[in-house]
Amino acid sequence: MNINNNIQANHIYQMQTTDSNVLKKSEDTIQNRTTTDSVNISSAGLNANSNWQKIADNYDVTNISQNEMASMVTSLTDNKLISSTDGLYLMAPRSMNLDPDVKFDLLATTKKSLAFDKAQGASAEGIKNKERALDILERLENLFRKA
């Protein structure tokens, strides 16, 4: 959520105050008021963990080709598990003369690329995007190893 003005900030502050237990003293009486919010989770949200595992079962990010990576990223974005921006960072070619069928360690390559960017003082946004890509790959690797 983006806060663009003080009215929105005040509204959020009021919502947070209302949601917590509020003690009021009026003369000798203390009132304790509690409000409860409910959240509905879509079936897609409920199935997200299952979808992550299904995708991880099919791809070893430590031994993957560019073609397999494209398929993996498509599955992740189609299932709305990652954003299109994250998908672009994952799909970035690691070399100009890359054979799309040759397997490589995407996880290690991404770690090295992130370390290089940090050492070279790359933009904060670029580093943040690569960190998200690395988090995605680490999650997939952990799920793949559990299977």
C-alpha cells in the first residue's frame, strides 16, 4: 500500500488503534473493546505452497539449461507465484554466447552476480531485484532437495 497523504496515514493509524485492545477509563469504569477482522484466502493462495512444490519437483536450479529456465519462469509467473519483474531477472542470460540447452548452476551464478553488483556499487533497485531472484531460487532449491 502506498501512502500519498496525511489523510491516508491518519486513517491507517486509526485502523491500527481500533484493531488493538483499547482501555478507556470513564470515572471508575474500564471498558475493554476488541474488534476482529476476517480474511478470505483464495483457492490460488491456498494452493500456492503446492504449486511451488510442483514446480520445484521439475527443476534443479543447480543444473538447469536456459530453455528449462524459461519453462520454469513461465510456470512461476503463470501460477502468479512471482512477478513479471522477478521473472525477467531470473531469465536474464548469463552469457552472450549461451547454448540454450547447456546446463549450468543458476543458483551459484546468481549469487556471484549479486556479490559482483554489490561490490561494484550497483543501484539499490537492481540489487534488491537480484536479491528477490536469489530468494526465489533458494526456495526452489530447498523444495527440490526435500522431494
